[in-house]
Amino acid sequence: MSGSGPAVRVSIESSCEKQVQEVSLDGMETYVPPLSMSQNLAKLAQRIDFGQGSDSDEEGVETEPRDPQEWGKQEPEEDEVKFQPSLWPWDSVRNNLRSSLTEMCVLYDVLSVVKEKKYMALDPVSQDPSTPQVFQLISKKKSLATAAQLLLKGADKLSKSVAENQENRRQRDFNSELLRLRSQWKLRKVGDKILGDLSYRSAGSLFPHAGTFEVIKNTDIDLDKKLPEDYCPLNVQIPSDLEGSAYIKVSIQKQAPDIGDLGTVSLFRRQPKAKAGTQPWHVKLEAAQNVLLCKEIFAQLSREAVQIKSQIPHIVVKNQIISQPFPGLQLSISLCHSTGEKKNQRASPEKPKPDDHLYVLEHNLHQLMREFHKQTLSSIVMPHPASAPFGHKRQRMAGPMAYDKAEISNLQQNEGLLEKIIKQAKHIFLRSRSIQLQLNIGVEQIRVVHRDGRVITLSHQEQELQDFLLSQMSQHQVHAVQQLAKVMGWHVLSFSNHVGLGSVESIGNASAITVASSNGEYAISVRNGPESGCKVLVQFPRSQSKELPKSDVIQDGKWNHLRGPYKEVHWSKMEGRNFVYKMELLMAALTPCP
């Protein structure tokens, strides 16, 4: 072939043993991966039928040889291996005789055992049906008892686990609540108890009451029931004398009752409700601390009332202190403490009395006590030198420039709570008796002090004082209308001491007020100026005004109840001795009859 032409290379490739799984659009073929040896063995094992067997496995069975003429025949190859049954004609007879022999041997053995009665005995069956029922009941009872014991053991374990979980949860809640309590109150551990401090000793208080409360775990809740919304794992136990609520009542009375009529004051205010989200122990501790502070204030006032010498001695009766700052005037300071017992709630309700409690003085008492605590704390904490105490330099200097005994004693004198509160009560009483203005006439000027605290300085000219008094008179009349409207049941719609509309006043500014009747049908407008005088206008309902033309726009009758235009009142022709009487008659005439 080499001579016939050039050699041609022929590439011989093995046949593809892998099956093609997919041919993509671009001609790429995806093959099925070949099976591994273990997978191939498993595939072949699945093709074997283990349910078919051969009779040649029996012992003593001889099979008859096949016909020699069939030796040359080839059996067709199949996937499954088939076993030919034995072709011996007496094979079935032999098998039946063998099974009969086995059964006879077993029967012979059973009869021999029963006959000898050595290993087994036959008893007649009882015809009484009660005996097996008793045994059945006993057996069932034992079985049920065993099952019940198992269930009870499991239930005990479950209940113990649930109780442990609940206890752990309660312990965690108690610890978290205790941490919150500790962040707001002083706590210390004494033995197995957790004690807290309610007193103001850390702030400088010298009150001998311990003010100790105990923190306990709340174990009154039933674990089986649902926890209430206001459940708190922590509770506090306060002393019995600090339970309830208390406050200091300060009042000024013009007529002093007899000393024999004085007794325990039992006037209690309604306590405000706790805020949402506030813990019960916090409210309880705050109330107990307030009771402790009120008792400290009253004890300090009682001590000073006994020690201070005055022209009219102070009287201390039970929970009440009586003093007389002026002749015929009585200052009463009482400690009102409510323990919240049911017997106080069941008492017959008394008629409501006017509240003469001066809340300003009660607040001042608390503030003065806090200042006393601060002074005590500063004197204790501040270091003192060994040679001389801190103070003014002249107290430590020798020679003629030093303070004498009288000056030092004057410096060291401090007013107590009772003296300060009596001075404040005198000031309040004098302010209630004074007029709107206070004139301090000096040498070259006049100093005017208003009731609200404003101070105006006038010169020596008489016209300035006259103009100022006229402006005050005009404002006083407008204020009188405002107070009269409250008494007559009218409503104040607008009020102004300095009106920016209308004619300009040469002296001061004009004042104005507008009031409406109780049903809103009538309105009175008053404008009063120092120069222009008083001008009163009355606004009538729209239905009573004949001057207004009928409108096609307003069709509904309810708009007739609106007020119409104003009409001026001839104030000089009104009956009455003064401005207040005239205004009262005008309001009474416009007030609807009930």
C-alpha cells in the first residue's frame, strides 16, 4: 500500500459505553455517569428472587436423572434463575408420611407425660364463672394500680419541674425588683433579712425614729392560678406607726375656741390615686416617709412651743398646737394622720366644711425642715479646726476689734420653725386686711406698692398721685364687674386692663370687660377710662332686635338665638347708689327666670 499512494492516518476510538442523557441545542451531549461497583452489585441483588427454592435441599431426597435425550437441548437464557421441581412420583407420599410420623411422635410424648403425672397434670375445668371474674378483677386492679403509680410518679416529676420553673422565675423577678428598689432606697442585709431606711438621717435629720422597713418576698400568690396584672414579687413591711397617710394642717381663725373644746383633729384629705405603672411598694414607702417627715415637723414644733417664752403661751394639746400671733387671732397647726382603718371609714359622714387650710404654710413648713436638715448636715460634715471654729474673722481676733459676748450671742441665735411660721402667718393675715395699694410717703417722693408686688415711684407733684388714683379707680370698677359676674353666675368672655382700641386716654389706659349671661342670650360690655369715664353696652338676642332686616340667607330659626348689635345704656339714669349696685341690677334684669 505504500507504493500505491500516501499513507492515511486512521483514528480508532472505542465505542461509547456511556448512555446519552441529553443533547443540547448547540450539539453538546450529556452522558449518564457509569455505576460504581457497589451500585452495580445492588442492582444485581435486586434481580434475585429469594422466594423460590429447590426441593433438592431436603435430606434423603434423591432426584431422578433427566432423560439423556434432553441433555443436548439448550435452555433459553433468562435474567432470573429458575429451579426445576423434583420429578420423583412418590415424593408427595413420602412427605405426607413423614409429617404424620412427626405428629404421632408428639402425641405419644404428650400422652406419656400426662399418664405418668410427673411433670404435668390435667384438672377439670370449673363451671363456676365467679372464680375467673375475681381473678380477672384482681389482675386488672393490680394492672391499674401499677399504671396509676407510674402516672403519679410522672405527674410528681412534672409538678416538681413546673414548681421549680415557677420558683426560679419568681426568684428572677424578685431579684430584678429588688435591684430596682435598691436604686431608689437605702438597703442593707442583716442576717437573713433585707432592711431599708426611711429616715432622713443621711440628709441631716436628728429625729430619733428608726424608720426601718423590711423587704419580703410576695408568697401570697397561688402558682396554679393566673397571675394578676398588678402582681409584684416584692413587698415591704413598714412600722405600724408609719402606715397610712399624714399631712400638717395650718389654719388661721379669728375666734379662738375654749381650751376644753380642743381635741384630736380628724380631718383627712382624699389621697390622690397612684400613677399608672407605679409599683405598690414605691407608693407605700413614699407615704410612710411622708408620715415620718410630718411627725418630725410636729415634734420639732411641739418642742419649740414648750421652750419658747412668749407673752401669750403656746398650747400643745394632743396633735394640735395653738398660738395667738395677734389678739383675737388664732394660729392652729395640726398633725392629721389617717391609718386607713375600716372604723374610720364607717363613721357617719359629716357635712363638708369650708377648707381653711393654708397650703402655702404647709409647704413652707416642709421647706423649712429641709433647710434645717441641710444646716445640720453642713455643720456635721464640715471639718472644724482645733484652735477655733469657722465663722467670721472678728470672732477669732483678739483685742478691741473682737466681738463681745452680746454680739456673739446675737449671731448664734437662730429662729426655730414655730417662730418663722408665726411670722409668715402674721404676714398673710396683714396682707388679707390691706387694700389694693400701699402708699409709702417719703420726703421727696411717694412709693406705691401694689398688691401683686409691683412698685411705682411718684414725684412730689400732687397731679401725678391724682392721675394714678383715677386710673386705679377705673381699673377697680372693671375688677368689680369681674367679681360680680362670678357671684351672679355670668361668664367672663374677655378682660383687659389696657385696651388698645377707642380714644386714647390722656391719663393711664382704659380697661374693658365683656360678660355673658348664664344661657348666653345677653352680653354686657363695660369700658372704663380715667378720663372718658364709664361706658356700658348691652347686646340683645337677634330675635328681639326689630332693626335688623330679614335675610334670605338665614332660613333656619336656630340662628335667631345669636346675639345682635350692642345698645348703649344711659348709665347716669340707672338706679343705684354706686357703680356696683347699678351693675348688679342690670345683671339681675337680664338674667332669665328659672
